[in-house]
Amino acid sequence: MKTAWRVLLGARKYWLQLGIGFAGVVMATIAGFYLPWALRSLTQLATEGSSQFAAEALTIGLLLLGATCLQAIGTSLAGYMNHYAALHYVADLRTRLYSKYQQMSLRYFHRSRTGDLTGRVVNDAMEAEIFIAHAIPDFIINGLTFIGVGILLLTINVKLALISLITIPLLLAITVWQSKRLSPLWGENSKARGEIAGKVQENLSGMKEIQIFNRQEEERGNVSRLAMKHTKTYLRASLFYETSVPLLAFVTALGTVFVVILGGRLMATGEVSIADIIGFIAYLGMFYQPVKSFSSLVEMAGRAAAGLKRVYDVLEEEEDIQEKRNAVSLPRIQGQISFQNVTFVYQDGAPVLERLNLTIDPGKTVALVGTTGAGGHRDCRDGYA
């Protein structure tokens, strides 16, 4: 939920499009309520033997046609507007993340894999699209359906409506339990995906060295190990999800069984008509659907949240290099490069430069000669940085 609010606040530039999409979702959801009601009305007309059956059936059919058109328009409108807002926010998020990279120090890039950093921009930022275009609209649809259909069930028969609520607490308990188990599993999966992306990027950048030193088999084994690690983390999350879904289906079916048993008794005593039973059971499927789909919604949102956490972790990371107050502006430079008693070590304490003194005048070229060339390249790269 925290991630969803953060995404919505971050996408406030696109609240107009999201508002239009919300209106489309509401229109499509409410229009979808009419089909079971039309089925109930037609059954009632047939059982009562109305003399105006043809005319009334035509009216019901035209109303159903109108509701279907509204549902189609609302669905299309919501789909386009939500994706418009989602994809634009993803573009903004990717730009912010790249800008953050540009503000980080070299120490940050020494301890991070290039592929992992790239994956956060390309893959993890895209998870915001799932929240805006899918998870949040689905949550609204489920809420409206549960409340709206619940009211309609009460208008048909209060006793049957109350019986249908018996399994709801158990369904919610299973869903909450599933959510708590899935969130860390999807977090592990996102981390493993970043590791394999980083390793592949690193190996592709250094492929010449890998081939020169004949390390192909060793690096292939490293990539295979990380690929299998990602596969196992994904399968653990998928296995837990797939084994809990049948449990939800079973509990949902129990609710329908209770309604059929009580409905038969009420119909035998004349408290409800066959039209009410048919309409009620048709609505019952819609009533349980939000709770059943809430499970897949939690799974989808959990996977997206795990990816977005990797994005927000970078955006929230404190930068090593901070602007000092009253900093002096750099004057116009002449091109002279000067190292004065420079010492540099890596984070692990390995020395690189020690009391280096070197001055290069503008327009001059200096050759740094060593046994391998790596030291000169490192001095130029790290010393210049």
C-alpha cells in the first residue's frame, strides 16, 4: 500500500488522465451489474406468464445492449488513460533515476554492477506501469463490485445474502497470509534478476579479456549459476501462489454450496422465486470474484513493489559528494593538469597512488609507461576523476 501511494503521488502530473480513467472504470463496472439483473427479470417474466412478454423482453434486451456499450466504452477509456499516465510516469522515473546516477560518486559505481544499475532503469522502473495501469484500477473494480453486488444481493433476499458472507472472513485470512508470504519471495526474485543482469553486462564489457585468458567455461558456469538462482526464486514464489489459489477456489465454492442449500429450502417454502435464485447465483459469482482476484492482485502488486523498491532505494541513497555552503565557483581554466602529493586507495585499502606529483602543461602529451598498461590507464582514469 505504501508503494502504491508513493507511485500515485509521484504521478500527480497525470492525475487528470487518471481521473478520466477512474471514471471509465466506474462506468464499466456499474454497467456490468445489469446482466444478472436482466437474466433474473427475463426468468420472472417467463414464470409469471406476462401478456406483454415480447415487449418487456425487448425492453430488457435494449437496456442490456446499452449497458454493454457503456461497459465497452468505459473499459477502453480506462485502459488508454491509465496506460497513458503509467507509461509517462515510467519515463519520468527512468529520467530521475539516471539523473541520480550522474550525481553519485565513483565509489558507488566501483561497488555496483553496471548491469544491475541498468536493470533498475530498464526493468524495475517499468513495474510502476503495473501499479498505475493494472493494480490500482483492479483494486477499484474489485471494491466497487464487492459493495455494489453486495447491495443487490441484499435487495433480492437478505437471508441468502447473509449466508453468502460466511466464507468471506476465511477468504480474506487466506489472502492476507498469502500476501505476507509472497512479498519477501518476490523481493528475492528481483534481487536475483539484478544479479544475473549485472553479471552478463560485466562479462560482455570484458569479453576480450575473458577470451584472452581462456575463462569462457568459468564465466559460463557463473552465469548458469545465477540464472538457476533466479529460476529457483521465481519458482518458489510461483509454487506458493499456485498452491494457495485452489484453496481460495474451494472456500468460494463452499459459499455457493451454502446458498444453493438454503435457497432450495426457501424456494420450497415460497419465500423466494426461481427467478430470485437464478439472479442471486449469477450475482454470487460476481460477489466472490473480487475476493478471489484479490489474491492475484496481491501477487501482482507484490512483484511490482519488489522491483520499485530497488528504484526508490537508489533515489533515497545519500550522495557521497555534497555541495559545500558558500562554495567558490571554478574560474576559467587554462588546461593545465597538476597532481600535488596525491594518494589514493580503494575502499578495501588496496593502494593505487602514493604521493604522486605531476604537472602537465596545456598542449603537452605525457606517456605513462608500465609493464602491462593497466596501471597507466588506472592512473589516468581514477586520478583524473
